[in-house]
Amino acid sequence: MTSAGRFAPSPSGQLHVGNLRTAILAWMFAWSTGRQFLVRVENLDRARAGAEEEQLRDLAAIGVRWDGAVVRQTEREPIYADAIARLTAAGLTYECFCTRREIQEAPSAPHAPQGAYPGTCRYLSPAEVEFRRSSRPAAIRLRAWTDEWTVKDTLHGSYTGIVDDFVLRRNDGVTAYNLAVVVDDAAQGIDQVVRGDDLLPSTPRQAYLASLLEMPVPEYAHVPLVVNSDGIRLAKRDGAVTLNDLAQKGIPAETVRDMLLESLGLPAGPLDQALVVFNPMNLPREPWIWPVR
């Protein structure tokens, strides 16, 4: 299978400039290492009508091109179900009936972050499971046998993070992100994952799950975000942050592309031109403050 990198947006709305900057970086990382570059639409949840088409149009407008057909997660439920069945057969899952509020209010294990699952349903007896099924549908959780895992990241080095009994399938039947992303990356031959550094804390969970499923762990590079003037991750509420918004201000897609490249210390112009001098070790390590309102 050909090795590849990818960009995997959720079609909940138009991409903002932070998403586009990460897409450019994912494209640069893949092409500079001789990999294919794939686009996957992570539409298991929060999909908005027309958003996928808008996102693909905006990627093309800044010069990001991809190999092959776009893959959508909603077309891949059978492979998620197969992965969960394999874990269940190995005794690595259990049913969970907890609400979010119950998890937030439960005492956490020492050193575990707020919201880490405390294991409430892990040791329920078969009779207790049967009783709880009568009043609430169950989520499926991983039965983890470690509380931390270490990954290597191109920009962050060795990173050790918490692993808890995280959800594999929600109680509404939707596959959870942490399982879907691991299965999708392995199925597509994606061995390089470039994404925002806000996702670094969840990466040890995903790498641990990949090891349980005997799937390869990708190379990771978690890149700095674009933030607003308050240092908060950029969002639609921050004004002109999408290509459509900026076009209405008279700023074309090519100018936005050049701004993003220059923020990375790369020359303005077509992406192929910037690719010639791209070196991950020269990338800024701090968030970039978006200058347009």
C-alpha cells in the first residue's frame, strides 16, 4: 500500500484560515516526503448541508490538490463495526451507561485530567448490565490496560499522555472519533498525520488503540494553531476568517494563501514554489495571530 498523508475536515461549516493553514502544512509534509496526499471527510457527526463542497472548493482555491477520490466516514461503518467486534472478542470492551454529567461529577483517578473516565461501569456484573440496559442505551468503551502511552512527534518530540477507557461507539450508535480515525488511517495507508496541536493530547489514546488492533502507528506532526488577538483558537466568531468572508473584503484566495505561507516562513506564490524550500524543522513553533478583522 502506498504511504500517504491526509487532511480530514469535519463538514460542519466553511473552513477558516486556521484549517487552511493546517491543510497547506499537511500537503507540504506529504509531498516533501514523497507521499500521496488524501482528503477524508469526517462526517460521522455535525455535517451541514453543502459544507463538504464548500470545503473542497476552498482547498482547491489555495492550491491544495489531492490524490484519488475523497473518502467519507459515513461510507465506512462496516470497518468500524469490525474493529469493535475484534476488540470485544479479545475482552477489550464493555458497555457504559454513564451520562456526561455523571462522568464530570465522579471522582477521577489520581493525576487524570478532568473528564477522564473513572471506570464506573467497568466492573458491572452481568445482572447490573442487564438492569441498566432497560433504562438507557449503552455506549461501548475500550477496556484499557494502561493509563498512559507515549508517542513521537516531529515537532514536539516524545509526548506521554493519559489513556483512559475512552468511548468507541456512542450510545446513539455513532462511531466515536478516536476509533474511526485510527481505523481510517490504517485502511487508507496513512502513515503521516499532520494536524493542529490542540489534538496532541488525544494522540496517545489513538496510538494505544492502533497497537491493540495491530495497526501501524503513523508519524505525527502537531502544528501550531492560528489564534485571535486574545490568543484563543480562531473561530468563525472572530470576523473575516473564511475565504468567502475575506473575498467580500476584497482579499482574494491567492492573497490569503500568500499570507498563510509567509506566516510559516515560506515564500509567497504557488504551493509548488514554497515546497522547494519547505523544511519542517524551520517552522514556527508558536501560534500565529490572525491579523484581519
